[in-house]
Amino acid sequence: MTSEANAVHLIGHFVDGRRIDGTSGRRGDVFDPATGRRTGQVALASAADVADAVTAAGRAARTWRDASLAKRTAVLFAFRELVHARRDRLAEVITAEHGKVLADAAGEVQRGLEVIEYACGIPSALRGGFSENVSTEVDSYSLRQPLGVVAVISPFNFPVMVPLWFVPVAVACGNAVVLKPSEKDPSAALLLAEWFAEAGLPDGVLNVVNGDAEAVDALLDHPGVQAVSFVGSTPVARHVHQRGTAAGKRVQALGGAKNHMVVLPDADLDLAADAAVNAGFGSAGERCMAISALVAVEPVADALVARIAERMGRLRTGDGRRGCDMGPLVTAAHAAKVRAYVEAGVAAGAVPVVDGRDVAPDGDPAGFWLGPTLFDRVTPDMSIYTDEIFGPVLGVLRVGSYDEAVDLVNANPYGNGTAIFTNDGGAARRYQHEVEAGMVGINVPIPVPMAYYSFGGWKASLFGDLHAHGADGVAFFTRGKVVTSRWLDPRHGGVNLGFPTQT
Ligand code: NAD
């Protein structure tokens, strides 16, 4: 007889080149958000499980740091081919545990592939400088060397793209990695680790430890971990940065967001309405680059709201495997939380132009549904504005001028991304200069930088100095070293205790 508990699929860890279940005995439930059904249980690592992974990574790091650039890039090229060939499979796994529609999941895989491709070019990115004759017959040159073992801790909303923001770059730089994915959708990370191994990555260079806060804190405290790349909500990012740096680690902790889209009166309103709908409701608003606050500079608001509402009427919410536009929210608890924000918005006096609570989804009624919701006449004191909702809820704030719009955006504690829609190049240029955010779109709604630039916000959206991937990623995962060398010429020499200067 097989009990229901025995039949549940266990999602374990990947350590030193093989799947293991771990020793903690603690487990978390994993759901298919479109059906509401539990599809598996994920092992939640203890500090001892984490220590095993760090030990394996430490062992691997000692030899991987000496692997030639040719060897490292050969593995990365092979990994890129595997991910590319199996991208549909990866997208299916994302949709099954996250809920986002298949086309969106495929887009996420594509953005992750771009970082792998960037890491394939690591020989260029890692090049140092060389100066001949900095002093007579003395040369100076710079190197960048790996840190050792680094931890990557990722959120639920991009189970493939966010791990791939960091892992390929860290590995290409010669580090070993312990990846701790979100416990809500852990399966994709295990596939990535297995495919990396298949591509030739030696055992222990990439380990996946599943778990929750206990595993994260164990990574932050472990003396064998040199650096931590974290992505998640702002309170947790702040905690990770504080605890990690207190333990002497290098930390980049990317946090939450409240992304504003400013629409000036001269904007192309159809373009702006399309962008607001795409960026507001894509992935059910569960994107760190989602637009959640639309700042309409009057007299544009009435026309813009009408255009957005008209487009929202055509959106199909439902199971991501059925060709719908928008999927469910990730968990029942998160759906209830977002629904409570909608209720709070109504109670605070915002105008619900489209109310997602009424949605009739194309999917199992037990799924975690909430339809796209549009509020007009939102004011900055309302919780639907002050808080990161992370759901399909777009609020329109009406302002009287460009200056008022910039002041509103800059007064917000978050500074991840922002966009401006206008046909006035001077206004756009002024906005890019004045706005306090790490990523700016001009007539582009989701300004996620390409892999060869770096991704990161300002203010409460990032704790630490360096952003993800691109040149910042390489800098984060390496330490600089400068060598000054002289090959002895018999004409030189002799004792001189003065401070060395150029001669
Ligand atoms: P989360 O903060 O709940 O979880 C992120 C990671 O931290 C997970 O791996 C989780 O297991 C772990 N964690 C959760 N609580 C913890 C605790 N108390 N102590 C230690 N670790 C803990 O975030 P989430 O809900 O998975 O993801 C959504 C959030 O991530 C949103 O706020 C979103 O804006 C943010 N995000 C930001 C970016 C960015 O680039 N800035 C990108 C993606 C997501």
C-alpha cells in the first residue's frame, strides 16, 4: 500500500555531483499554482546539510580556480548548448511550479541564456592591464582571481533567470558555488546543476541546497563562504546584507521594488497603454521590474486609463499551459495577500476601474487566481502605493507636472527601475539624469539590461555596491591583484630604504 505521503515526489539537493535527500527531515510543500495541487515536497536543508555542500564546494574550488580559461569556457559553451536545446523543458518546469505562462517562462530562459553567453566570453572580461617600464625596467600588471566558494540565494519569481544572473559568471571566474533556490519552485535549479555537470563541470563546482531561512542563515554564517549574491524582498535583502557583511563576506543583496512609469502629455498613448499592460500584468505582476505605479501627468490620465482598461478586457487569465496571457499567483497565501491589498485599495478610496477579484479563469477553480486589477486615483499614502504588492495590481497616480512626477518617484524608498513615455527627447534626457533608480526605460517598459550591462537598483532595492552580471558581476566574483616586477639587470641593485618612487 502506498500512502499519499509516500507517493509525494521529494525534491532534494545536488551536492558534489549527485542528487541527495539531505539529513534534516524538514520538508516544504511545492504546488502547481494553476491547479492548487501539491506536486512535491522540497527538502529544507539544515546547517549540517549546508556545511556538507560548502565542504564539497571548497574542495572543488581549489582545483577549479586553476582550470584554464579554455577549459572553463569549453564547459560554458557546452552548457549553453544544453540549455538552449532543452529550453522548452525548462520552461515547462518553471510553469509547473511558478505558474507563469509558458511564453513568459520561455522568455525567462532566454534572458538566462544571454548571461551564459556573456560568461562564454570570460577571457575578454577577465583581462587585466599591463604597463611596461612604470619605473626603469620595472613592469606592472593587474590580475583578477576567484574568491573561492560563493553562495547564490534566489527568489521564487525567476527560478531560472536569477540563478543564471550569477552562477555562470561566478563559475567562469573560477569560483565554486552553493546555490539556494526558492523553496517555492526548486526543481529548475536542480536541472541546471545536472546539465552543468553534463557539460563537463567538475563535481562540487556547482551545488544546489534547497531550503528556507535556516539554510540562508547557515550560508551567511559559514566561514567557508566568501561572498553572497542574494535576490529577494527588501526586508530579507537587508538582513542578508547585515548578517553576511558582519561575518566578513562580500555581499550584493538585490531587494524589492516599486517601479514607476511616468507618462507625459505628449506621449504616444497607445504605446504607453500597451507598455503599462505588458509590464503591469506580465507574470501576474510577480516581476521585480513590473510597473506597479503609473504616474500620469495631466491632462493625460482619463484617456490613458480608458486605453489600459480596454486592453485589460482582452486579457485571458488562466493555466499557463493553455495559451493564456496571465497565469495564477505563486501560492494560495500570496494570492490572499494580494487580494487583501485590493480590498485595502477600495477601502482607502482608490477607484477600481478593473477588479481582478471577479476573474473567471481558464483553469482549475482550485488554482491561486486573481485577475488583472487597475486602480485609478491612487494617492501616495495608500498601502497599494506604499507597499510592494507583487501581484497584478496597477495603480494610477495623477500629477500636474513633470516636476511633480519626478519628486513623487524620487520620494519613494525603492529605486529599482523606472520608465518614461514621451516624444520629447529633452524631457526624457532630463528624466534619465534626475531620477533616482538603477535602471531607466525611455519608451520601453521593462528596462532589464542585457547581460553585458549590469542589473541592479538603488536605495532600498539593492544593498551592496556591485550590480549583477556584466562588468560588475565579474568584479563581484573576483579579487584584484597588482603585480610589480623587475627582472634583475646586473646594473641595478643596492640597498635604499627610501619610499619606492619611479626613476
Ligand atoms: P523572499 O525575500 O521571500 O525570498 C528570497 C530568498 O530568501 C528565498 O530563497 C527564500 O528562501 C529566502 N528567505 C525568505 N525569508 C528569509 C528569511 N527570513 N531569512 C533568510 N532567508 C529568507 O522573496 P521572494 O518572495 O522569493 O521573491 C520576491 C521578491 O524578490 C520581491 O520583493 C521582488 O521584488 C524581489 N526580487 C528582486 C529582484 C531584483 O533584481 N531586485 C529580482 C527578483 C525578485
